[in-house]
Amino acid sequence: MVSVKEKIAYGLGDTASNIIFQTVMMFLMLYYTDVVGLSPAVVGTMFLAVRIFDAVTDPLMGNLADKTHTRWGHFRPYLLWLALPFAIISILAFTTPDLEGTDKIIYAFSTYTLLMVAYTAINIPYCALGGVLTADSKERVTIQSYRFVFGMLGGVIVAGCTMPMVEYFGQGDSAKGYQLTMTAMSVLGLVLFLLCFLGTKERIQQPKEQNIPFAKSIQALIKNDQWRTLCIAAFFLLTGQVLRLTLAVYYVKYYLGREDLITLFMTLGVVASMVGCAVAQPLAARFCKIKAYISLQLIAATICGFSYFISSDQLVLAFAAFILWKFFLDMATPLLWAKMADTIDYGHKVTGLRITGLVYSGVIFFIKMGVAVGGAIAGWLLSFYSYQADVTQTISTQQGILLSFTVLPALGSLFVAYTMKKYTLTNQVVENIQSKLTTVNNTKV
């Protein structure tokens, strides 16, 4: 059993990660368009271009972590080594130097690329760490529930504090406000990563005799059909989720016409996510986690679709729909990440190779591609609907924001539900796989 103290320590690592991840999803588009002054189309294209670069960095990082051998383990040391560089780069990404035209775009592109590389380098080992804390399938759900409750705490910090801190530090200068806000948040993230490093322990080790070429590892990964299913589901999930979250501030500011309620809207949504993540463990203990996951996606899709019919003056209903969507959608999140650890056991049985870091990096790549595509679509749609920063939007633009915020994310959840029908690793199946792996290992000994 993993102690509550260790689960909390592991969760604090996701608090640190989400300080950046949630900022990117909630505010980076707004920062680039309304503070830096870039066009939505340029920002959307930049989001997608940088994520394509992840196709190279993600598997390389996963493979590097698998091959790392230190007295702290395979994955934990990266939390120690990269916490400070990640903090510094995060600050640079939200710094607005006095540049014009193309130079401004180059700076944004360069710092955003560095931010995503740093995020990859620290987040993939962190995620893989969750797969080696225990071999117990049910305990994995509990660990991921702790992780995402604390991860959403990072989201609460971002949603509830970003705009007030920008106003406080900036005193009318939004560029200065964002820079100092990210400085404070990055220092907090640095401390939390170090606490995660100090409070966790790797228990599951790769077979000592395993030392395989990168190409063979990739071949083994592709043979894992259950891993492939999770990758497709993760892509559609994040595409729809990020599209909706990116446009949430635009929805409140320009459709509901209540810029003063952006912080409350986003904060209540993240609080609902925390509650949803906390409920995931008892839900998984009582029901089949595959059927539960599919059902939650269908509920989320229904809420998104219903939101299209909420008029701009129905504030309470708009808030309620967003809160319920976040609650049900993120109730499914720990279930998805627990499944990743299960596909590692499955792949080990099928191929004879245990490639923990590579499995996580592969899924994370598709997650980040979903983030990129969702963010890119948001930018392109804003441009398509003739969005102009800080002006009263036309009726056509408002309706475009509404459609993009509601109906399109609903389609993402529907695609996820359909994809997950191909996932077959129930708790009983995973327990049987682990039993066979244990027998094989004991025979070798």
C-alpha cells in the first residue's frame, strides 16, 4: 500500500505541472491576442506547429527516462534536475519585450517552444512515476485521484488568482502583471516539484536484463493495441476540452458580456473538477471503470450540446452548465491515467518488454497534440468569425464563439466514448496479466 503522505507528495507534482498547463489552456491565447497583440490565426498556427515538434521530443524523453539509472530511480531525478529551468522558462514565456512585427512573433514562437520542451522533459518522467509507485490496479486509481485533486488545485490557483494578480502586479500594465504573476507561480511550482521528489519512491523496476534499441521499443509500443486506443481517445478528449477551455474566457467576456465574472467562472469550473476527481475512486470501486468512463463522456457531451441553447442573459444556467461539465468530465480523468499503467502491464505480457516511460510519453504526445489542435482550432475559429480584441463583437462573432464553445467540444466527447468501446482491460483482466507476469519473473529467478 502507498501511504496517504506519499500520495499527497505525488499529487503536489501535478499541482506544479498544472500551474503551467492550466495557464496555457485558460489564458495563453488571451495573453497573446490581447496583451502581446498577435492575431488569433497566428497564435493558433503556432500552437499546432510547436506540438508537431513534440512528435520527436516526447518519445525521445520517454526512452531517455526508461534508460536512466540513478540511486533515486528512473523518473524521480528529473523532478530535481529540471524544476528550476522549467520555472525560468515559464517566466520568459510570459515576458513581453519591446518588439515589433515579425520579431514579436519570433520571440513568442521561441519561448513557447522552449516552454513545451521543458514541460515535456519534466512532465513525462512525472507521469511515468505514477506507474511505478504500485502494481495494484485499484490503488493506481486512488493514486491518480489524489494526483488530479491536487492537480486541479493548481487549476484553482490559476483560475482564481491569475487575473487578480495581473491587475495587482501590473497596476494597469498587463504585460508587467503577467510577468510578475508567472514569476510568483513559477517559484511555487519549483517548491512543489521538490516536495514531490522528496516524498515519493519508485517500487516497480524494469527487468534488469532489458536493454533494447530505441527502434525496437517503438515497435513494441505500436504492437500494444490497448495503448493505441488510449492515444486516440486522449487526442479527441483534449481537442474538445482545450477548445472549450480556451474559448471560455471569450464566452464570458463577449457572449455573456460579463468580463468581471471571468475569474469566478473559471474558478468554479476548476473546483468542480477537483470534486469530480475525488469521486473517481469510489466510482471505479463500484462500477466497471471502462463503462463508467464511456458514460461520463456521454454525459459531458450532452451538457455541452445543451449549453448552446443557453441565452446570454441566463447567467446562472450558463455557470451551472459549465460547472457540471467540468465535474463529470474530470471525474473520468483519473480513470484514464490509471488505464495507462494497465497498458504497460498488458504490453509487457504481449511483447516481453516493459517500456514505462515510452508508454506514457506516447499517450502524452497525443494529449499534447489534442491541446495543440484544440488551441489552434480556437484561434482559427476566432479569426474566421472576425474576432477583434477588446471591442464589442458583432452578433455573428458572438454566435461563432457560442457554437465553438458548445457544440464542437460535445463532438470531441462523443468520439472519445466511441473509441473507448475498443478498450478491454478490465480490473480482472489486468489482475490476470499481473499474475502471469509475476509467475514468469519468479520462474526466471
